[in-house]
Amino acid sequence: MEFSQFSVNTLMEITSRPDLVFVRGQGSWLEDHAGKRYLDFIQGWAVNALGHSAPEMQRAIIEQSSQLMNPSPAFYNVPSLQLAKRLTQASIFDRVFFANSGAEANEGAIKLARKWGRVHRNGAYKIITMNHSFHGRTLATMSASGKAGWDTMFAPQVDGFPKATLNDLESVRALIDAQTVAIMLEPVQGEGGVLPATQEFMQGLRALADEHGLLLIVDEVQTGMGRTGTMFAYQQFGVEPDIMTLGKGIGGGVPLAALMARESASVFSHGEQGGTYNGNPLCTAVGVAVFDVLAGDGFMASVNQRAQQLSEGLQMLADKYGLPGERGMGLLRALCLDGDYGPALVEAARVQEPNGLLLNAPRPNLLRFMPALNVSEADTQTMLEQLDALIQQVRD
Ligand SMILES: *Cc1c(COP(=O)(O)O)cnc(C)c1O
């Protein structure tokens, strides 16, 4: 198949895409229209927790699609109850609302916090979020996000998202007023450049929230579901948030997300939250299959082994080339570069022959790595060796 045979201009032009069409995926590898293979260290932007077309997911899709796909969220269905039970048992949260995307889950978290403010805090509605944060692409979640330029892109913004600085507790304290109802953040800023919150900051936020009667909301759309080496990232910070959102890895590649809350924060009344596809059995059955792999014996230990291999390999490259270093948690990691050649590296990695390598540069001077959680030791080694050669090639 030739690329020119596809009429790509029938799609809205929302980003610049390379001249290739993917037709097949298996584990950590993708194949394009021309049969070229690519080692995938993006995995749908940290979505495909088990890699491409995981057999467990295929089985769940086939079995569930022959049973029941969509009875409507107005009725209970078995897989959504099974997944809700697993998620609540694995966390400190008591209740789940399933959604179809991370943005929709965060939109739900914002609504839940505002409702809680109406019930418990005299109508307080402001949610303090962080500069450089990313919470999604709906109007409210774009307003909650701290991405440069997003405050004016679709003006006017949704009101009520004052911005503080990650890991600067005083910057949060300074924004609190009578209208503040919550503090919301990513435990590791993903799109912002793989910037982890410090333990001290997270614990400080919890104390600040308790002092002022605020909710603490963690957006774990990217960090949740084993990505950082524990089922949820908050578990590594010694804090108990009130609300958590999940997305990306929870469906392993099918559209699934979740809004979770402790009983005290589960204040929706009938009619205030919903959605045609929420908790549909097809996607939640896949969620159950993905969850059971992540929760299986030794799985998280192997995630941490791969994370250590990746971290050490990236640090060796940083030492070899005098780069600023590497950082991250679990299998969400970044290599900091000594110049704005990230996009050039991404391009060179993709076009190399015979096999391409898919990398991501969320900032020009930074590469982000988010492989499948079951990526093999050999594929990780291959990526590190290719990256070594690419850095040499691109920096010269
Ligand atoms: C990807 C992401 C979102 C948005 O999720 P979508 O499914 O794209 O709507 C929200 N928050 C964080 C932290 C993310 O990484």
C-alpha cells in the first residue's frame, strides 16, 4: 500500500502527522502501511499498559461483545460492578463513576468539588491548580490546565482555576480564600515534562487542605494503573486524597476513565452526572482484564525492574554525553537534553531503517518515555542502544 492512496485530507487537521498509516500492533511493536516496524516507547501516550493488542484484552472484547455491549448506564451491568469493586478495594476510595476519557473524568471531578462546595462550604467553587499542568481538552479542563497560551485560546475561560507553582507550598497557600474548595494536581506532571511532586509538597497540600477544609484531588490519568510502579501514584506520597481520576492505562487502549471519591466527597444527586456510554460493559470488561494483569503476582515487581533498567540506562546516556540527567517515577520517565534537539531526535528515531523507534518530546529539550508496562528487558535494551546512536547522530 502506498501512502498516497490514503485520502488523509478527509480528517480535520488538528496536528502534524508523519506520512505513515499504522495497520497492526503487537506488544511493544507497531507496523505501518508499508510493512515497516517500529519499537513503540509512546504506547498511545502511556495508554496501552499491556502493549498493543494484548491477548487478555482481545479475549475480554470477544467474550463481552458476544454477551452484552450497552444496556445503558440507567441499568447495572456485571463488568462495571466488577471493575468498581476492584478499584475501590485497591485504593482508599469508596465510589466510582466511569467515564470515556481523562478529560471527562476530570470534568466530573470539577463538578463534584463544586457540588461539595455548595453543600459544605457555602458555595465555594475555586479549584487551585498548577502552572504547566494538563487536565484535558474540554473547556473546563483546559481552563484548569496550566499550559502556556491556553488561557486565551478559547476565551473566555471557565472561571475559578487560580494557578499555583508545583512544589511551592506557599504559592498554594497564598491563593486560598473563602471561595476556594479544592486543590487539584498531577502527582507527576506528564505533559509538563515528567515533573514529580515532592513528598513534602504533597503532604503539605494535604495538611493545607485539612486546615482550610478543602478537597485534595489527584489527576492520575497518566500516573495511575501501575505507571509509576505502584497501582496508584498517590500511594508513594504518604497522603490520602479525597478524589482521584483515572484514564489512559485503565482501559489499556479502549476508551475508559474513572472518577473516584471517598464516601464523604461522593455528593452527586440524581441527575447531576451521567453520560451515554459511562460504565458500558464492553469497555469495563476490558478494564477488568487489564486490572487483573496489573494486580497479578509479580507484575508490579517487573514494572519496577524495567523502570530501574530504563532509569539507569538513561542516566548512563546522560553521563556519557554530559546531559542534565533523567527523572520520573516507574515507567514514566524523561531524559533532559542539553539543547532543543528533542524534536530532531524524535524524527530521526522514527525514520531510521530498518526499524523505526517511536519517542516523544513534550518539550524541545526533553524526551519522555512511556513504554508498555510489560515491555521486555531486550526491547528496553534495544531502545537504549538506538537512542545512544541517535543522540550521537543528532548532536553532531
Ligand atoms: C492525558 C491526560 C488527560 C486527558 O485525558 P484524555 O483521555 O485525553 O481526555 C488528563 N490529565 C492527565 C494528567 C493526562 O495525562
